[in-house]
Amino acid sequence: MTRAEEDRLRRQIAILTQFKDLLRNESSVASQTVAVFSELLDEVVLDVAQEVHREAHTGRLPLPADWELERAQAVAGAAGQLVGVGAAANGVAHAGSVLSGTAAAAGGAAATGAAAAAAAPPAARGGRGGPVDVFGQSHPAKATDVVTCRNCGRQVQAGSFAPHLEKCMGKGRAAARAASRRIAAGLS
């Protein structure tokens, strides 16, 4: 190493040492700049991760053609780690993942039913019907939970509870019309 190179390295080390001292001081501009940059970077990474997670959960994320096989193998591999050596001793381990006997015979082309079900995207899983929300979950068009009316004690579906309560308590348009008819009949 020449004398010039050594001097250049010493200057660079001195600059790095000064910068390190600046970063240790929390009130310095350099330290605050690094802290702000770190926060911004964390926010951007978190935002991207949440967006990708939501798109994958709703089934809108474009996936590679062999995604289902990779996902099934990953799920089966995780199950194999939980099962441990016992699964390998039973002859169901194949290429680092736990597969059924037919899947092992097919060269790992298919996974077990549970792993395949877990590997399917939410849009392909089917639900209980009705429209699908932004998270890929389906809900019935009308709420089907049964609620007991506190006024009359009648069992009413949650989707029609508000109109029932309106009639039951004598409030709303229908009750106002009936009251108008009673008043008109009483005056004549």
C-alpha cells in the first residue's frame, strides 16, 4: 500500500468517525435526518407489504403458474416440520415436504387435501354465498341471525328487525298513517 492510499484511507476513517459521533448525538441534524429516513423507509415497506397481503388475500395478485404446487409444498413442509421424524419414518416424506402416497407416486404433483385446501386462493375457496367484500369474504345479502324483539318477544331475522321494530313500537310511516286514520275516524 502506498503512502497516498494510506493517507486517503485515514481521511475516510476520520470522516466516518465524525459521522458516527454525529449519529450518536440525537439532537444533531444528521441523526434526525437518518431517523426520519428510517421512519419513511419503514412506512413504505409496511405499506407495500400490506398491499401485497390484501391482493393475495382477495385473489387479485397475479400468481405464477406453479404457485399452487409451491404453496402446497410449503404448507406440507411446515406440517412436516411439526410432524418431524415420525412422518419420514412412515414413508410420506418426499422432496422435503409431506405428501400423500399418491402424491409421492406422482412425483409431488399433488398435495394432500388439507394442504391443497390451504393453498387455494380465497377467491377459489367458495363461501356461503352473497357478494364478496374487498377482503374476498362473502356475506349473505340479508342478515340471517335471529334476534328477539324486546318489545313483543317475537323472534325476527336481523335483516328485517328495523321494519319490525318500527311496526311493533308504533313509530314510522305506517304507524303515522294509522294514527291519522284513527284521528280522522274519531272526528267524523
